[in-house]
Amino acid sequence: MMTDRIDLHLHSTCSDGTSEPEAVARNACAHGLKAISLTDHDCVDGVRAAMDAGETLGVEVIPGAELSTTFEGKDIHILAYFIDCARPGLLNYLQIFRDERQRRAERIVNRLNQLGVGLTLEAVMARAGDGAVGRPHIADALVEEGYVFSVSEAFQKYLGYNRPAYEQKYLLLPGDAVRLIHEAGGLACLAHPGIYNRDDLLPALVACGLDGIEAVHSKHTPEQVRRYEEFADLCGLLKTGGSDCHGSGRGEPTMGTVYVPYAFLERLRGAEVKGRST
Ligand code: AMP
Ligand code: FE
Ligand code: FE
Ligand code: ZN
């Protein structure tokens, strides 16, 4: 049954999700979602396939991405919506970022080797496939090869911030991400503010030119959802929301567990159309 529910934060195998882009659209249809956005980490490769599948299934698919940035030593994610995925500026940047991710994976594997963990880059890259390689792929390889019991242990012991195999990603400032997104005709929204535990950074982040903020997220408590919705209204920001589901192969799949109304998307679209005409 079709509802007015949407989900604007979903990952596929094009980054660290475990469902193909088409399968993400199929799952969304099975959950009765009216619209979704595919927001892979630093990658738009799955957008076309998800949109084509969505068209067949009657699920609206909004082109999206989740850009990794760094601010005050924190990993801050910026969601992009309604981007033109063929815009050279954005594509060039994503290619540079992907190459950098590969070099970072190499550095992490080197560190692990120095720590006595005999993981190979090939094993990691095999897990990433054609997608942008990230720490979750390395964590999976560590579990698979018996070095740790779980992905969370892999992060605790080796890959997490300040752990011995931690390597920083290519540094992009939030303001630069916002510019890239705007140049590609899209809207820039702060992803999952509740995860950062740094609400003190919010005013500076908003000042980077954000259009919206992800008030609804599967890791936000109802109290946080209310607080971020209020914050958005107060600052004149758009509200977005999504499950951040990474598929059934990565913990509990969260698609369908958050309530995001279609009205959020209508307001986003209104802002996007306004942006286009100015
Ligand atoms: P990367 O972009 O390579 O730095 O990887 C970041 C991704 O790793 C996040 O989007 C999460 O999916 C995952 N992640 C980060 N920290 C943890 C953790 N402590 N346990 C499990 N997954 C994590
Ligand atoms: Fe992820
Ligand atoms: Fe994120
Ligand atoms: Zn995400």
C-alpha cells in the first residue's frame, strides 16, 4: 500500500550499503515508500539505476549523495539532493575523492600490517567491488579473516577515530561541499546532527550555507527529532529525514523504521525550483 512516507537517506553497494541500487528501490516499494533518495557516500554512480528502477516501480527517486567533510576534527556528512549528477565539477571532485579513498585504504592496510594483522589490500578492494572503498569494507574483511569477531570490534580495536589503524580522509570543508552541491544545482543538508554530539558547532555549520538539516534519522531519539525540527524552523532551514539504511548485510536494516512525511520533499522541491529560477 502506498503511503505518504518517504526516506531521503539510503545507501547501496555503490558505497558501503549491501543492496544494489535497483534493490534499494525495490525494498522501498515493498515498504510502501512514496519517494526515496539514494545518498551514497561520495558517489552518484547508483543514482541512474535507482531512478530507472523507481520509475518502473512507481517510487519517486531523488538524485542524492552524502559528502564527507571535516570540521573542527569531526567527520561531518553533508547530504546533497536534486544534484545534476552529470555536472563536471561534482564528478571531478568525486573522482579525486575516490582515488584518495583508495590511497587511504592502502595506508590503513599498511598500518594493520605493522600491527601484525595480515590483511591484504586485494581482500579489501574485493569487498568494495566497484564502489567507493571505506572503513566498513575493511571491517568486513577483518571479520571474514577472523581477526575480530564483529564490525564494531574492528572499529573499537583498529579503525575508529584515535585507534591505531585510523587514517583521516581527504579533507573537505563543509563550506566547500555546500559550494560543490550548489554548483551542481542541488540542495545541501546537514546529515544526522545527533550523531556528532556537538550541537555547539551547529551555528557555524549553518553559516556555511546549508539549505537544510536532517532532523529525522534512525539514530535520533524522539527528543532529538523534536529539537532539530525546532532548530530548523528557527533558522529557516528545510527539514529532511531518512533511515540511513545500509541494507540487510550491515546490522539491522532500518528502512521503514522512521517516519518522514512527503511534505518534507515538497518543501525541498519548492526550494530547488526557486533556486533554479533565480
Ligand atoms: P569511512 O567513510 O570510510 O570513514 O567510513 C565511515 C562509515 O563507517 C560510516 O558511514 C559508518 O557506516 C561506518 N562506521 C563508522 N564508525 C563505526 C563504528 N564504530 N561501528 C560500525 N560502523 C561504523
Ligand atoms: Fe555508511
Ligand atoms: Fe552519514
Ligand atoms: Zn549515510
